[in-house]
Amino acid sequence: MKVDLLTCLALALALAAASLVARASGGRSSGRRKHKEVFLGENSKFKFGGRIDYKLKRQDSTKTLLIKTEQLLRIEEHDFAMRPGFGGAAIPVGIDVQVESIDSISEVNMDFTMTLYLRHYWKDERLAFPSRTNRSRTFDSRLVKKIWVPDVFFVHSKRSFIHDTTMENIMLRVYPDGNILYSVRVTVTSLCSMDFSSFPLDTQNCSLELESYAYNENDLMLYWKNGNDSLRTDEIVLSQFFIEHFHASSGLAFYSSTGWYNRLFINFILQRHIFFFMLQTYFPTMLMVVLSWVSFWIDRRAVPARVSLGMTTVLTMSTIITGVSSSMPQVSYVKAVDIYLWTSFLFVFLSVIEYAAVNYCTTLEEMRKMKRGKIPSTFNASQAMAFDGCFHDNDVELTPFSRATPTLTSDPGDRTGAPDVRPPEGTRLRRQRSVRENVDLFVSNSYMIDSYSRLAFPLSYLLFNTIYWSLYS
């Protein structure tokens, strides 16, 4: 009985000792945990201003960096819907641009497409943060949506988009003193008012215009960050144009309802390559005009040969004019290429008309000879019109012109009234031909029209080309 009591007392003492030990160890561990929390709280208060939610620390580590960034930049403490320094002076926003490429230039739509890197520079003291190394921090588009950025847009743009492969091509760099660099890669299609009066020997001046949409000059001041050096370009090669010059400029734009706005211009001058149009338009046109002159050396009685040649050149010129017009905008003024094409078409058309005149004069000449009996009655006029070209103009019998007879005058002192024949004294009197006589001369000598055309047409076309290229080149 005594043994059992002693055993129970020993067990009770052991349990009491164990509970005391457990309480002592638990108190020390809770003290350490409390001391650790106090230490973390003091450190975070020193570093982040005491704005740590301890429940958020239990989340996964992938979100910890973003939470620390927002706390570091104090995004939740400010209203970023308003610009920096709201109510004060206008905030200066510097711009610089690097043109990556000019993707296309359309004469029909009068626009161009350009891909560029657009960079903004401004200062927002609300985003300043302490840093021992004075190093900046770089972020992507996920943070851009939570802060204020300039609302720059492209004036006269038709389409534009920010590249988003594989992520949106946006970069935000924040410096400890609050200076910000915001860069975006964008492709924009903008209007370019082109003047085609000298096309294709023209030079076009296009510009891309940047402006703030909501903030006028009292709230936001746009300017080129580095002056003329703010516009940089990569090596750009275009198929139809040569880029003469890139330059930046600035100005003001006025809207009657909202006021004055700062506007920046990206100007570039384009000079068209002429060699493509020389191969496709000018050289074929010249060849068609020269080909139409071949008919002047074909016998005037070879009707099928000369008619087919004239019609072929006329139809070819019509095709060239239609092809050029279809690739150009429907403008209300005359272009340089139109002047050249239509003048060349006129030369080709006149070649056909020249043969019509020759053929008509030849027919009249044969009819007159037939009436005078110089052509046998068995002569077939239709066969003569379809002659194969073996006829020679020397076989044509020409009617000689009668010379002017001496003038007969009567001497008033001579009572006999006999006519006084006076020889010419140093001068030769000629009777001026009438218009009808000149026409009869051409009718009776129709081959002379071809002879004159062989010289008149090339000289006239050469004179036209000299004036044209000296005026437009």
C-alpha cells in the first residue's frame, strides 16, 4: 500500500516538473517570436515608413517584389490621375525619337508608315525613393498603368499601335530623385500631303506631328530633349525614294475651344528615284514615238503596212497612259508625266494623220491624172492603194510650172503704141502663189509630205525633250 502511494507521488512530481519545463521553454520561444516581430517592424518602419501588412507577407514570394516596388514608390499615397505639380507651372516633358524604319509610302492614299522608338523625359517627385547607390530602377508596362504618363498622340495619324510581342514594348525607368524615362516602340501611319505636279521628278516633304491631347501649354510643355540631336535614324533604304534629310522642329497649334498646344514635328524630305520610271514609262514611250516615224520611210501606197503600224503605236501609247494613271491618285491638276505622255501620244497620233493626208493627196493626184488621160483606163485604183511598196516616186510624171513672162509696157512717148519690152534690171520679179496653188502643189507632189515629216517630226520631238528635261530635272 505504501509502495503504491510512493509511486503515485513520483509520477505526479514528474508530471509537474515536465509542465514547468514546457511552460518555461514556451515562454522563451514566444518571447523570441515577439522580439523578432518587433525587430522586423522597426526595420520596416525605418525603410518603408511603417506601411507593411503582415498578412501579405504570408503570400507567395512571386508577388513580394511588386508589393515592395509599390511600397517603395509610394504609389498608394498619391493620386496619379493628376499631373505632377498640379495647379502650378507647366511640367516640361522632353522628347527624343529614334526612327527604326519607314515601312511604306503610298501615293494613292497619300500616307506613310513609320516605326519608331518614342522616349519621354520628365520629373515626378511623387515617385522619388531613397537609395544609397543612387541607381535607377527599370519596370515594364505593368507599372506604367498605375502612374501618370504624358498623353502624347500623333496628329493626322490614320492608324497606330504599340508592339506587344512578346510583351508590350514599354519601358519605365525611375531615378531616385524622381526623374523618369518612359520609352515605347510604336508603328504609326500618318497623312502626308503630297504634291504630284512634278511627278515622277518630284520631291516630297512629309512630317510626323506629336502633341498632348488633354494638356495645353499651361499644363504641359513639350520640347525636344537634345535639340536637333533629339532625332536619330538608323540606316533606312527605300525602294522608290531617297531620304535627303531628317530634321526636328517645334511650334504651337491653336484650337478654338481648348487653347494653344505645343507641337513637335519630325520632318523628312524624300526624293524619288527616277530610274524605275525611266525603264517603265519614259523609254517605252520614246520607242513608240520613234517607231511611229518608221512609216515615213514606207511607200505611201503600202496602205496595210502604214495603217497597222500607226494603229499599233497609238494603242500601245494608250496602254502606257492607262497603266500610269491607275497607279496614281485622281488629282485635279496636270502632272509632269502626263505632259510627257500626252505630248508623245500627240506625236504618234500626228504620224497617223500625216499618212491620212499623204494617202488623200495621192488619191486626188491619181484621179486628176486619170481625167487628163495620163493613166490608162485599165488602171485599177484599189490595186494602187494596196501596192506592195515596189512603186518609185520617180515614175510619177510631174507637171512643170510655167515661168513668169516679161512684163510688157507701152512707152507714152512712142506714138506708134508699140509695146516696150524691158529686161529685168538687177531684180527678179516672182508671182506669189495663192493658197490654192500651194494646195495643188502638195496634191501633185504628195511624196514631199513624207520627205518633210522625216525631218520635222524628229526635230520637234528633240526640242520638246530638251525643254521638258531642263524644266523638271
